Amino acid sequence: IVQGVVHGLTNLGGSLLTANIFTLNLNKEEKRATISLSYFTFALVQILTLITLGELSGLRVELIALGVFTHIIANYFIFKSMSNKDYEKTFGIFLFCSGAALIYKGIA
């Protein structure tokens, strides 16, 4: 709940969530499933809020299809071929770059 509030107020909750899950002693499949479920929950709450406010217009099916296609490609050609160690190293680099970008954005 706290993570959802932080995400909703600052749009930084996703990065914090991912960093938090990255520190847990889970394998790559468990980490991915936990992150996916959390983001699904964030998205569901946001969509329900937009529907309630009558602001959900312009839903673009082609973007949904692009997301599904990207997931399939990334899942079969990248994620499944990585070892747990490579996944952790790659994700660590991603988190570092994400943090550096946020710091730069805050300064600039």
C-alpha cells in the first residue's frame, strides 16, 4: 500500500519497488513474477481511477499489441537465455542507470 501511494504521488514507486525486490533472496523467475504482479496492481488501480473519473479515452489497441509483442520477444530471446547471475548483473546495471537518470533529471 505504501509503495502504491509513493508511486501515485511521485511516479517513483516503480523504481523503488524494483530496487526493493532486487534485494530479496529470490531467483529471477520469482523476482520477475513479484515485479509483474506489483505493476499489474498499480496499472489496475490507475485504470479503475481513470474509468471512475471518466478520463479513459483514446485507448490505443495497437500500443497494447506492441507491448504484448515486446514481452514475447524479450521473454523468449533474452530472459529465458539468462542465468540468475547474468540477470542480477544486468538488472543491477539497469537500476544504476535508472537512478542516475533520476538524479540527472532532478538536477537539470
